[in-house]
Amino acid sequence: MMRKVTKRLTLVLVMSLLISLLAACGGGNNNSAAPEKEKNNGNTAPVQGEAGPDTSKKVKLTWYLVGDAHKDQDKIVAEWNKMLEKDLNTTVDLKFTTWNDWLTKYNLLLTSGEKIDMIFASNWADFYKLAKQGAFKNLKDLLPTYAPVTWANVPKQDWDAVTVSDGIFAVPNTNPEYTPLGYVYREDWRKELNLPEFTDLNSIEAYMDAVKTQKKVTPINGAAYENVNDLFKFWTDTQMITGEIVGATSYATPRDIQIIPFTDQYEAWVKKMKEWEQKGFWNKNSLSSKQEAGDFIKTGQGAIYWRNPSSAGGFINEVQAKGLKMEIGFFPFTRFHNYVIPTLPIANGMAIPKSSDNAERSLMVLDKLRNDPAYYNLMTYGIEGTHWAKGDDDKTIVIPAPGVDLNVTPRYDIASWGWRVEENIKKEKGGWEGLDKLKEEFKPISKPDILGQIYLDYDPVKTELAAVNQVFEQYGKPLMLGLTADVDASLKVYRDKLKAAGVEKLLAYVQGEANKYFDEKGIQ
Amino acid sequence: MSGKGGLIRELNRNKVLFLMVAPTLLFFIVFSYIPMVGVYYAFTKFDFDGGLFGSEFIGLKNFEFLFKSGILWDLTKNTVLYNLAFIILGNIMQIICAIFLAQLTSKWFKKTAQSLMFLPYFLSWVLVGAFVFNLFSDLGVVNSVLTQLGLQTYDFYLQTAPWKYIIVFFNIWKGIGYGTVIYLAAIMSISEDYYEAAKIDGANIFQQIRRITLPLLMPTFILLIMFSLGGILKGQFDLFYQIIGNNGMLYEATDIIDTYVFRSLTINFDIGMGTAAGLYQSFFGFVLIMTVNYIIKKTHEEYALF
Amino acid sequence: MGTEVEKLPGVRRKKTGSKIKQDKATIAFNIIGYTLLALISIICLVPFWLIVAGSFTDELEIISEGFKLFPSTISFEAYRSVFSTPEQIYRAYGVTIGVTVAGSLLGLFLTSMAGYALSRKDFLYRNSLSFFIYFTTLFSGGLIPWYIMMTKYLGLKDSYWALILPPLLSAWNIILMRSFMKSIPESIVESAKIDGAGDFLIYRKLILPLSTPGLATIGLFLALGYWNDWFNANMFITTGDKYPLQFLLYKILSSAAVLQTNNGSYLAANVVPPTETLKMAVAVVVTGPVVLLYPFVQRYFVKGLTVGAVKG
């Protein structure tokens, strides 16, 4: 049945998306905003010139978040509603998509027109596409009146990032993060084998070689593709725009957009990867393996695994919590070229679906949530004294609160990303200290994301995109891992198939849109 | 078909029978026929302002990606061949099992065997996929055995040849308990009288099976095959995806329409294109089943599906 | 019905079969049968056993050494994750059992009525109506219109009916039922009609008792369908108390997978739940009750009342 097919399709699609987005690619290969055509006008009535929004009517709002509800969620929402009722004469019914097929459900909720007053939004949940298709309300005229604090404290460029066709369709969070990829690896083995620290490709190759020959361990055990592909992108400074096919050849040359598999650099790389494969840096069944490379590090059968700084921290903490006797290091690929790109503002945000009847009130609640610590702390961290306690200062918290057993009251967790505001964020005691060091390392070398916000909806080339993507999956992935017997021959096949699939038309489209965007922003 | 004044008269004559199917018909109208308007997505460029019928009509553009690749024919062939293997071999295995289960005398053995045969049905394809990987990976069970026997190991995940057999095997394995039940029930509905009569004629057990059981299972067999024909282009996505995964090295032998469409739309999911692919599969199945049913109806009316 | 069979003379059943000395053909038949079925049973059992064993294995051992018939250390970690909120699991069992029983009974009733009506040769529109039903397996409008129908027009969001209704009737079950009922000789219906019995009475008093194996089959399929259904709960149920077992377990699995990939920087005191062994424990928890109950269904797969017995 079609329903089943679509269901499964989306299910797996979502899972793969989910995994990649949680690792939060820093490469900036996401579609982004550039106004295209006027679509949403006049669906909101500006209510200006009043003394303050009228809240005499009692309103019950429905909010949707992605993810799961915590065991104590009802209690927390009840507390929260008590405050809200007093302050804004409003209550919120907070619902969750659960993690299962959340993107399918997310799209269904929007498409079916269910009455929802606030929903999580993000570029990795198709924000730009949905905004352009008209799924969200234009908030431009409402924000100054109903969310004045937020309107004032969100930077201008962040509002620009959620502006599509001259309308503002989401409230982005205010929490710039750095999530570049890198390798977690067995640092103890590096020391033991007397190898240099990672600085470039040679040092990484030397490490893998030594691990393979002296430790008799496959360095990238399990699923290898992402581990290798991300190394490629960061080492060569390739800025992918469309999947793994079309991109700029380097950050410094954004206008030099090419079909990456057609470049000499790519050819040299896949030849090198063939060598690596023959040296046994990963397994022949790597493409079918569903086991993360990191799982094998934990069992002592692997040495390298791609992570971003925050998930690297999680990995290192887990290794410690399990009492595994190994030292894990983290090498961010940003050190190859010495710059880092922060996540897009709309990596996380909140939006109001078109079906909402209470956009004004909903914005007022969001304004409170973001900017009033009482609201913020309760919803983001749970009940003080139960789920968390104050740390040494206002900025730190202790989890769990003293005297609370995590087995009885599991740690409170909520998809709070959409409303996070940097100055309200509290730091938890006992995290991986490497994270702060990395933050210090990243701040001075931060560069703006110039490619991430080129808005592409691929409508004129969606046929070609689909065909090209399938060719990439079939021929590009094995090539990247050096699995084919004859690299020259299979590279030729890959290139021919891409051409036949219409990759040049796709390139022309991307170049056209990108140049328009660069001209507008004055980027050379 | 029904002569003059047919419907009214028939409604009157068989009103109880009509009442008995009425809830079913209502069910399908509400849950299947009305939602069928959704096939129109295949012909539009979706936007929220327009919704289903207000979105721009773009003709057959959403179908282009299927034909553009030039491998639609290969995919269609793969899908059909896999499904035929599943249907025919699967049903034959199920009939064989059902016949033995019905005829063997040891009660506890029969019950145990029947229960055990149902176990694979409960394992999700995710688990089956993990299991298959354990068997055939570089250091998997099969290669360990080969090494121990002093033979060369085999790179299963680089070679297309073995996968057709592996996939067909696991699909039949998973459905054997389920399908056997149908045939077992059909055998149980055969009157004992026939067998007694055959025994008196001196027929041995093989002759009884050939002369009584098999002919009487024929309608069920044909029914099940016919039923499956409509879905001949719809593949079991989970089966292929969980066993093969993203391994492009094996696609030549293991790619079906569903996995192909899934891959095509991973970057830019498009409701119109997704619906279009489904419609192609449906239409193909529809034409096939109408043709086959027409032929069967002309030759063996009693076997026709409708 | 096959013509070859009809030529055989009908003889009243006698209980002599088992006493007759087994001839060579029967012996050969038994040897093949027992061997083949034993072999198939083993092929079906071994993977399942590996899953059961795996569910009691340490996560890291599974990753490093793969499936084993007997794990070298026993770990209950996966089951601890599944049963971390026991009252929720028990509630979910309750929901699943309730929905399965209610849905299967109602579904069996409607399916058998429809199947019977469509099997009647004197029912003029039986073929058109069969086609009407079969057609729904060919074309579908996809998820969105169906979802809108369920939520907007039928108002079934977060209702138990959203779990009961969608799997209630399927073309497959109805057509199968029709075929089982087709094998009941027309003559029985005709003679009952002459006696003045109405269609519904014939269905209730004659057809149902004669279709035990068919009813058992369809009942089993319906029950399995309800038991394994997580999709409808996933789409429509938003209150935790109404989660059926499969969905709850599936939810535990996907949360664990998310935690695994997204175990941010804070994990200091908290250990990530296992994912590999959890999948297996979930399979065991779901399958367990069914495997234990299945033998009770099997007793309906015996030669029940035969045509001869009714007539006589």
C-alpha cells in the first residue's frame, strides 16, 4: 500500500536525517533563506498603537515539541500554567511528537491543518521549504507588539535568517553554537605507539597505519562512510551545497561552485582512499554495517569515530562512566584550515503554524518563556529542588538535586532548543571540560556561514536532483570508501552516470541561485 | 449482467446479504475511497495555501524522475522477479508444510513445529538485518567457517551474486508460519469423506495428496497468487533496506522500486514525487490484475478473484 | 470444487484409519515429513534463540563478538531499560490486550458476514463488490488524506477507536474468508432455505460452525495485526496512558537510539541505555505472550465438524 511505502520511506529517511542532524554537520550544506517571491501577505493584522495587548479573554494554547515527554512533564506544565494563568490569562497544552517518525508526524501536523499555536522549527526540519510553501504564519507585524523583549534582543542578522519572501516565519533561538566535526580516537594508543599528534592527513594516516599493523585493530570499524567523507570535506575545505555533489571548492572561493566528483582533487582523494581501503583501515562490509564506529572503540576493536565537540564530550563521559580503561582524545577538523562556522540561527527555533487562531497570545507566552528566568528555568530544567539545584553561582546547576535518586526521578529532558537564549543557559557541573577549551579555541577563528543561507528549493530541478542523488548513493559511496576494484573505471562510470542524470543542469541552477545571493549580500 | 431493473430487485431479494456487507463497504468508503483523493498530489506542486486541490497543477512532472534515470525498466524487472520468487516459492513451501502438518500423527510434534515456524514472523527486519550481517560480514559466521576449513574467505558485501538467494530465503523464512496457517485451514475444511473413499480405493498417502489435497488446495493457491499480483511492483522496503542497507555495491542485484525511490528523495523529499512513484506501482499492478483476472474468468470462472 | 474429487463416492466417516497397519508409502511420508519439518523448525528457532540469548547479553559483548548461542556473561541491562517504568508496561499490556480482543472479535464478525455474503452464488453483485474491496489494496491516497479523515472528520485523535478501527477490516481477510466459505457446499444453504431459514440465521447457525478453521485463521491474523500494530498509536495517540505495548516499546527504542547519538556533554552521572540488546529484549517482550498463547489457537486447526456430520 502506498501509505505503507510512504510511511517506511519517511521512517528511514527520518532516521538517517535524525542521525546526521544530531551530529549537527558544521559544514553548512543546508538550504537556506533568500527571499524569492511574495507569498504570505495580509494574513496577520497589525495591532499597533494599543497600550498593551489585551488578555481579558482566557485562552488555551496547543504547543507541539519534538521528542518525548518526561515522566514529570504534566507536573511541570501544571506549575507553569499556574504562572501563565496569573500573568497572561492563558494555559498551554504541551504535546510531543515522540521520537518515532517525528518528522513524518511533524509534516502531517502541519499539512493536515491541525490547530496548533506553536511548534518547533528548524532548517533540519525543512523550515525554509515549509515557510516558502506557506506552512507558518508571518510574524513580522506581530513581533514588536506581542513579543517586544524578544524582538529587541534577537540580533538583526538572526531575524534576517528567518526571513523568507519578506516575512518572518519563526523566532530563532539565541544561542550560537559551534558543531564542527572531528575524530574521537584512542589517545592512549597514540602515546603508546609514539605517534605525533593529529595535525594533518599524514599524521592521521600514520596513526591508522600503526593501529592496523601494530595493534591489529581496524581503525574505523563498523560504518565508515561518514568518517571518511567528512574527513574529505574538511581536509580539502570543500563546502558542499547540494548533498555531496555540488559545492564550492573552498571557503575563500564561494563563487567557485563545481560538481565535486568532477574535480581533480576528488579524483586524487578517492585514489588515496583505495590505498587506505587496501591497508585495511575499514572493512569491506562497511557500507552495510549498521554499527557505529564508536561502538567498537568501546569494545577495544576500533580507534576512530566522527563526532562534534558536544557529542564527543558525551562519548568521553560514557567511556568514563562505563569504567573502560582507555584514554579518548578529540581532534576537531577545524584545525586543518583554522576557522570554524557557527550553526545557523534557525538551527533551532519556534514557529506558529498557519492553523493557529491565537498567534498573538502564543507569542506573548514565548516572550515570557525566553526572557523570564522563572518561566525559562521551569520549562527548560524542571522543578528546582527536584530535577536540579542551584550550583556555585547563578550560571551553574547541579543535576540531580541533592537527595534525589536519578533512578526514581530520571534526569529532566525536553526539546528546549527552540527557545534557548544564551544568557539564560545554565552550565551543568561535571561535564567534559574539553568542551569549554574548544569554545575558547573556536571563538577567535569564527567565520560567518556564507553558503548556508543560500535558499534553494530545487523546484525547477527536482527531477535532476532525485536522479543525481540516487547515482551518488549507488556509485559515489562505494568510491569514497575505495571498495570498487578499479578506481579509474568506476570513477568514469560515476561521472558518466551523473552527467546522464542531469548534474550539469543542477549545477547551473545552484550557481545561478548562489550568485544572486552573493550579489545581494556583496560577497565576492 | 443483472438484467432489467436489476439493482432494485436484487436489493430487495437479497437485502439481508446486502446488510451483511454494508458495514464493510462503508468502512472502505470512509477509510480508503474518500482518502483516495490524495492521488492528486502526484500531479501538483504542493503548497499550504492551496492545499490538495488549490496547489498548482503540473501534469506529469512528478513522474519524470522515475523515467529520467533510464533504469526504471531494470528496477521494474527486479521488483517483479523478486515478488514472483517470493510468491511462488513461498506458497509452495507453505503448502508442503501444511500438508505434512495435517497428515503427521504426533500431536506434540505438530504443535511444536507449527509454533516454531511462527517465530520468525515476530522478528523485525532490523533484527533480521543484524542477524544476516553477523552471518556474512568479513569476520562473520560463514567466513569463520570457511577459514577453519582452510578455504578462501568470500567478500559477500562486495559481490552481487549471492544476494538474490539470501533475500529470497529470508523472505520465505519469515512468512512461512503465517502462510502455512492458511493452507492448514484449507486442508482442514476438506471433508474426511474424500480420504476415506480414496483409502477404500486403495490409494496410498501420496496418491491421496495428489488426487484430493492438491486439487482442493488449488483455489486457495490461485487466490493467494492472484491477490499478490496487484502488489507485484510494491516491494518490501524494510526487507531490502535492512538487509542491504546503503551498500551501492549490491544495488545491481538488489534494487527495487521502493529502495530506489527512497534514495532519490532523501535530499529533497517531495510529496508529489513520492505519490507519483506509488501511483506508478499501483497502476502497473492494476493493469496486471485486470488482465489476469479477465483471462482466468474466461477459462476457469470459479478461480476468478472478482 | 475440483471435478476429479466429485466423482469419488461419498462414504460415511469411520474411525479405522489409525488402526490400519502402516504401509510403505506412509512410512516414507512420515520420514520425509518429520525430517523436513524438524529442519524447518530448527531454522526458525535458532535465530530466535540467538535473539533471546542476545537480549540477556552485555551490550559490548554483542558488539564485539556478535550473536552467540550462550552468552558468556548474563546481563539484565536491556530488561531493566524496558521495565524502567513497570506500571507503564503493565498498562500498555492492558491496552494491547483490550484492543486486540475487542478489535479481533468485531473484525471477525464483520469479516465473516461480508465473506459469507460474497461467497453466495445467488448474490448477484458478489463480484462487483469483491472488486470494490480488492481495489483498495491497489490504490491509496497516501498518509495525509487518511490522517485528515481520521482526525478532522472522525475526531479520533487520542481515542482508542483510532487503534481499533484501522486494522478492523482488510481486503485480504475478507477475500480469504470468502474463499473458505466458498468450500462449504451450496446444498446446505439451499436445503436450509427450503426449511424457511433466513440468510442471517443460516450464517449464524450453519455457516459459522462449519467454518471453524477459517474463522480461527482470520481471527489469528486479526489478533496478530492488532498485537503488532504500533503505527496507529504512533499517528494518533498522544496520552501516555493509552499507549499500546508495541508502541511503548518502539518509543523506548527510538529514545534510546536518540540518546545514543545525542548523548550531549552532560552525561556525567547517567549511563546510556543499551540499544542493540534493547532491540532484542523488546522482541522477546512482545513475542513472549503470543508464543505462549498460540497452542490454544491451534486446537481450532483440527478437522472439526465435517459436512457429513452436519448432514447426518
